Amino acid sequence: MKTLSKIYNILIFLFLYAPIVVMIIFSFNDSKSRTVWKGFTTKWYAELFGDQAILDALLLSFIIAILAAIISTVIGAAAAIGLKSMNVKLRNFMMSLNNIPMVNPEIVTGVSLMLLFVVVYRTTGLLQPGFGTVLLSHITFCVPYVILSIMPKLRQMNPYIYEAAQDLGCPPARAFMKVVVPEIMPGIITGMMMAFTLSLDDFIISYFTSGSSAQTLPVVIYSMTRKRVSPKINALSTILFLIVLFLLVIINFRQIRDSAKEREKEQVKG
């Protein structure tokens, strides 16, 4: 039974990652063909970094992802601390509301935000579709993930250490920075990395809220696929895959290390 389970898992992972492996291999193909291998080359990567439209979209995507990650982390951390101070019933209700954007179909979120921005723009002249609307929409769907990353760390924290720091003469703001923030820092970093990854990867919400002046990289790639797909797309997708893979490895490594530290603390207490 264990052998069949292992074979089943291997087949699942092959099914999931075989297309990505093929894409990576053909990003080095000397031909534009998507089926015939004609030799190894890196010319598609050279052409990719010579395409100004793609580079501009890539830079815009990174700027939006970085800003969305930072802002959503600040908002999410403050919201998580506020939720922790609520009574149980109200906190559970608010957490249920927080989970809705994560399970809601992205197309619903994208269309809803687009309609909101259109109404605001037509009534007030603000929030014209562009950089600002994309950034706001990315912050909107990143905040729930940040809250979900920080809340477990707040639950694990001793609730009396903040009060103890104040009893020892530490001002509230300093006690918060010196006591609470270090305790929840693993959750903050994990939430920020997750927000960055989600923002960089998003297509559907960006497609509905970007307009024509601030198109992110996924939107530009989609517009390029309407014609014959260039091998430059394979090269670009390979680079993005490696970036996301690197971030996920860091996140998982931090989670494993934090879990090991928690086990050590429990063993010391025991």
C-alpha cells in the first residue's frame, strides 16, 4: 500500500511539473519550434532583456509587488494585533470576513474593484485606472494573507510579556517595538514574502484594474500570446518561476526553523 501511495504521489508531481520542465528546456531551444529541439542557445534570454516593453512591465510589476507587500504588511500587522484584542465571538466573525477574499474567485474581486474604481472616477475624478488602482487592488487581496500569517504568532506569544515590559518602566510604544514585534517577526516576514509573490503573480485582478497606462507583466504576456507565442515568453516564464521558487524555499525554510525553535522551547519548559 505504501508503494502504491508513493507511485501515486510521484505521478501527481510529474503531472504538475512536467509542463514547467518542458517550458524551461525549450527556453534554451535554438528554434522557434515548440516541438522540435534544434540545439542549445541562450539567445532568447538575450532578446528578452533587449525587449523594452517587457522590461518596463517587469519593472512596474516589481515596484507594485514591493509597495503592495510593504503596505499590506503594515496594515495586516495592525489589523492582526487589533483582532487579537477583540473578544472571541467578534474575532471569529472578523476572521470569517477576512477569509472571504481568499476563497472568493479572483474574477469576482477583479470585476468588483473595477466597478468601484469606475464609479469613484466618474463621481470624483479620482482613481483613474492606472498605477494607483493596480496598487490598491493588490493591497486589498494581499492584506488577508498577511493577517493569516501573523495571527498564529500572536496566539503563541505570552500575553503578559508586553505588560511586564511596561511594569519595568518601558513606554508603550517602545515595549511594543522591543517585545511584541520581535515575537511576531517570523509571521511578518512570511506574510510580506507571500504578499510579494501573490502580487507579482497576479493576472486577473490586474487585468481588470490596470487600464492602458500601467500594465503589469502578466497582462503584457497575455497580450503577447494573442499572436504566435515567442520563445522569449518561455525564457521570461522560467525566470519568474525561479524567482517564485526561491521565495517559497525561503518561506518554507523559515517555517521549518520556527517550528524547530518552538519544539525546543516546549522541551525546555517540559
